[in-house]
Amino acid sequence: MKKVIIGNYSASYAVLRSRVEVISAYPITPQTQIVEFLSELCGSGDLKARFLKVESEHSALASLIGASSAGARTFTATSSQGLALMHELLHWTSGARLPVVMVNVNRALAPSWNIWADQTDSLSQRDTGWIQVYCETGQEIFDLTVMAYRIAETVMLPVMIAYDAFYLSHTSEPVDIPEQGEVDSFLPAYSPGVFLDIKHPAALGSMASPKYFMEMRHDQQCAMEKVEEVFTGSAGEYNEIFGRGYGIIETYMLHDAGKVIICASTMAGTVRSVIDAMRKDGERVGLLKIRLFRPFPAEEIRRALDGKKLAIVIDRNLSPGLGGIFAQEVKSALYSAPNPPDVIGIIAGLGGRDVTPELIKSIIIDSESDSRSGKSIIWKGLNKGGGA
């Protein structure tokens, strides 16, 4: 079944096909359509799930902690300030090893109020222990959300699916939605080994003394270290069933590239078009798109960039006082590489500002002089006269 739908509805259909049992929802632009459509599916009986309308995003995740602890497959969605309000419970979810799946539609954090695309909201949660996956298309949203349940329930860690506000959340494009039986063949019913059960009483989330706490975090890290292998295996099986495969990174025209653009999400599509145009003029440029951000695919990136001259990381996010978050991670990954490229970090597109083909082309043209400048943060696309 192929439908022309917005990205938010693609997420909703993925939740439907994943046979989610508990949905907890609080509306916030630009993700509201996800949970609105899911409420309609629950109301019509097409989705046999308990739909919880709660008073805040904090309560939304608290509800899912309870439901997941009791053995239910769960889902919620949020953005921006809503994700920030969940921060405390993001740690609770991952520390309790609960396979909750959440969509975060990337939106700028206030102030000033801004409802447009900016990845700082999800990336600022990078230390909470959630697996993070970034989507470029509506089809990726559907496929990776279904895959998220398989991955989460294998390693017993929560997954955050992230994609750009409006560029993807509200853009309509064709999405292939497999039949329920096909998805069932890939994603079996959730069957946790440990859960709250009145017939077998147990204590979950109780006090952990110094004698045990460090081992719990070690186990959590060991589970995170298995994610890349589980992701790759799940993606391979998904490809066998549905004919669509996904790597933890994706490359384009990288084989002979001297300069490599590194980015994530919808910006990658624009970068590809620029690469095609510039290669006609003899400019050997390639793309490395990061799909899996946590755990960070350091080894994959080191291999992909081996022998390249220059890596240009374009960040639609900012860690104030240091720079772009993807750029930080890439530099860290390349620290021990035997033959690393020079890396420059570009900040562009904050708060939904367009990153146009013309801007990307200028970034590539200016990259060598920017590399020699020694600046740790290079801003592109600022309005003239802008400043503190």
C-alpha cells in the first residue's frame, strides 16, 4: 500500500503496524498530528491500544515508564521544550532498560519562541542513554520506526527517532506502507523477560547502593555497544523482506571525493543535488550522512573518511561555547585515526533557516580558506549586520 502522506503520518502508520499497546500523548507543534492521527486510529478500533491523554510531556513519559515496566509496547512523540521537560525521565527510562520508542520532531529551543527545524533539542539529550536515529525521508520515518522496536526490544534500551520540523514533518511524499502480516513477520509481539507481574512479585527501580550501581551502568554501556550490530542485522532482514536497506551511515559519491560534506536528516538531499551539479564542473565532492547518532558510529566514520583531504560538517544545532555537536563528535572519532582529514565545523540553518543549494555550494567553495583560518566555529547564512 503506497500513500502520499506527510512525515508525521508516516510515523503514525509505523506505530499502527508495530501493534503498539500504550500511547501517551501531549500535543506540541510540530509533532501534534502524529498523536492526533493515532487517537483517531484508537477511536475507530483500527489500533488496539490504550491512548493516554496526559497533562504534560513529563507525565507522558512517566506513563510509558509504568506501561513498559508492565510489559507493554509503548510510544510517544514530542518536540523541543516538550523533550526538555522530559529530561529527568529520559534517564529513568534508559537506566531502567525500558524499550520505549519516541519520535522527536526536531524544533528549535526557546527563547525566542521558534517552531522550525533545529536539532539542538534531541542532540542536547545525547547523554541520557537513548539510541538516536535521524531520518531524511518519510519512508525512512516509517521503516526506521518499525526497526526501532526490533532494536529496542533486543538490547532493552529506548530509541528516539528524530526528523526535521516542517521540512519533513509537514511535507507530503509517497510512502510504502507494508501490509500488517509483512510487518508481523519482521516484528514479533513484545515478550519481555522481566516485567511487573502480580503473580511473580518483584521490585523495579529501587535504591541501588554503591555496591551495585556501577555494574548497572556498565551493563547499560555494554548494551549500547551492541546496538550497531543489532541495527545492521535488523536492517539486513528488513531489506530482505521489504527491499529497503539502511546503514548506520550513508555515503554518496565518496569513492574519489577529496572533500566530504557531513550532515544528517533532510539537509542530505540538498547536498546530493549540489554534489551532482559540482561534479559536472569537475569538483570531486562526496557526502557522508549520519543516520545513527547514539551510539556514535566512530569506526564507520573513520573508515569512510580514511585518506580524504577535508571533512566539512554542517550542523543545524549549536553547543554554545564550543560549536556544532556533530562536528565535535566527528573530531573525537577521528582523533585516533591513522590518516584523518582536516575537519571544519559549519553552523547553518538554525531555527529553520533554509540551507539552500547556493549556500552549500559557497560552503564547499570557501572550505579550503575556512580550513586555513583556524576558526573552531564558522557561521554561514547569517543576515548581514547580525551580531551580539
